[in-house]
Amino acid sequence: MFTRKKLQERVAAFTEANEVKRNGLYPYFRPIESGQDTQVRIGGKEVLMFGSNSYLGLTNHPHIKEAAKRAIDKYGTGCAGSRFLNGTLDIHLELEHKLARYVGKESALIFSTGFQVNLGVLSCLTGRNDYLILDEYDHASILDGSRLSFSRVIKYAHNDMADLQHKLSRLPEEAAKLIAVDGIFSMEGDIANLPRIVALADAYGANVFVDEAHSLGVIGANGAGVASHFGLTDGVDLLMGTFSKSLASLGGFIAGDEATIDFIKHRARSLLFSASMSPASVASVIAALEVIESEPELMDALWNNTRYAKKLLVEEGFDLGNTQSPILPVYIRDNLKTFRVTRLLQEYGVFVNPVVSPAVPADASLLRFSLMATHTFGQIEEAVEKMARAFRAVEIASFRENRAQHSVKEAI
């Protein structure tokens, strides 16, 4: 009874969400009544979607939808077990072979979600006397995977190679060391300094794990990711990716040398004790890889949209930080004002994602504005115009200052 009371007290003390709801500003769990596309329906109203991770816009691609339907007809809706036991289908193996070839590794292993990849892999590879070295801005799944490991966890300042070198230099030579880093950081949109990370790993006897969740289909040869972009596929030991973004499905994978993947296959608890990917999801990824290979113009369109949106946003005076990708963080640096702008934008017909503390520091709150290959320039122009209107209405000081500075530069 004592434990139950304490738990109830803790739950009752959680009031943040209700406070935002009372102010009419709650921006989460918004029900979408249509497919993920450049325009979606919310509350019976058409809204421009600039909050999706569908970077190539493939979630409604006819080839992918047909592949999912055929898989259901052949295999049913689920596997009713884990990969380890009764849940391995021939198409699971087909997808793993295609993924390994796609990212340039010997072998690959698929999981039911990307989060489960990082939980399972990072918790099983290193032991009590070993080290996991993380960028402080790594994805939550990397952090949680490290917490499940018996290894010692060390964080270095975001993309700070001097700090990474300092941390590596203090570790015992005989310990196993694994550097785990996002390829493209999911909120900031910047790219890991992979050339320097690999060089430091080689110098200090460490291995490298790259989370390519937001870089597959976005960057590198045929969209193979950041390691491919830098020509460092062989220099990176493990490549992780997800299917819920450019690959238009659900799930994730890890790729590396055959021996390491076989070890993970028999040690990662999130694989051994979870049901395997559903047939429709697997078939969707296979079809998405086929589309990426046959329609390279999609990635070109994504980057054309990214450059155009970034140009318009900077000209309007928005603060975009150091982004280098289709993820454009529009900084507001105030939690309440971030919620207010998000609410106004939905009223104006634009969907964006607010990112506030504790996900980011309170002085780094932002709108996550993300591009898709299928956006039109007209949609981008409309969204930027409405964002400027919302920022003026909420009186974002930095926006006014940046806009004034830009106007002075134009005059000069």
C-alpha cells in the first residue's frame, strides 16, 4: 500500500501537460485523419505538413502500398513470434541481404523498431570494464541503450572533437570502447564530424557506431547515409538505420561485419524477446529501397526544397542554428512562446513540431521544420509566410532583430 501511495503521489505531481492544456496550447498527439503527405487533414481542415520524417515522401507511393498489400495476402498480418523462434520469414532474410548491400556491409539484422535496435545493440556489445562514448545530443534511444549496458558511459560535448579526444585519451588501453553517434542529429539538423571521429577511434583503439536514422535516403551515394557521404563506410564498424522515415514503414536494422551481427543476433534482448516485423512492414521497406534506386531524382528534389526553404527562412530573419540537412530547427528559445507559435501555425494551416525542454535546454526551444521531396515551392513559400506572421504575432525578439539586420544588409 505504501508503494502504491507514493506512486500515486508522483503521478499526481505531474502537472506540466495539464497546465499547457488549460492554456489551449497543447501541441502533442494531434490526430491526423489522412495519410502522411505534404498536406494532411486535421479536424476536417487541410493543413500543410512540415513536421514529418517522410523525407522522400514515399508513404503514399503506389509501388510501396501495393507491395504491402501483396505481403498481407501471402503471409497474413503478423508473425506471432520473435525472429529467434517462429517469426523469421523468407522476406526478413531478403530485406537483410538488400540492406547490407545498400549500406556496404557484410551483414544486417532487422528489428521491429529503430528504438529497439539501439536498446538491444548498445546494451549487449560492451561489458562492465568497457566504455560507451556518446555525443551529448545523441538520440534518446542511444541514451537508453547505454543505460541498459553494464558499461561505463561517457558523454562529450556536441560535435566537439577536442573534447572527444580528451575523453578517449583518459580511457584504459585494454578496455573495449564504442563511440555511438547520430549521423544527422534529429533536432539540430547538423552532421556528425565523422572523419574526425573515425580518425580518433583509430588512434585510441575504439569502434564506431553511427545511427543513420535521419540520413538514410537523404545523404550519401543513393541515400546510403553519412558514412557513405564521407567515404567512411569501411571505417565505421556498425551502421544503424530506421524504416519509419525515408523508407516509409516501421522497424530498424543494424549492419556490420558478419561475426558481430551474428553475436548481436544471439545476445540482443530487444530482438530475442520481441515479435518480429510484420510482413507488410518488411515488404514496404523492400519496395522503398527499389523506389530509391529507380528514382534518384527524389533525393535531388529533397535537397532543392531544403536549399529553397533555408534561403527563404534566413531572408525572413529566422535563426536556424547550424543545420546542414532537411531538418531546419527554427529557434525561439522560449518554451511558452514555442507553444504559442505552434498553436497559431496550426490555426493558419501549417503543422510543425515544437521541441522544448527537457528535450532541449530551455534556451534552445525550437520549431522542427522538416522538408519532404514532394513539397512544392509554393507550399514552402506559404509556410514561411505564415511562420513570419506567427512570429510577429507572438513578438519573438530574435526574429525581429534578425529581420532588421537582414534588411540593413539588403539596403547596403
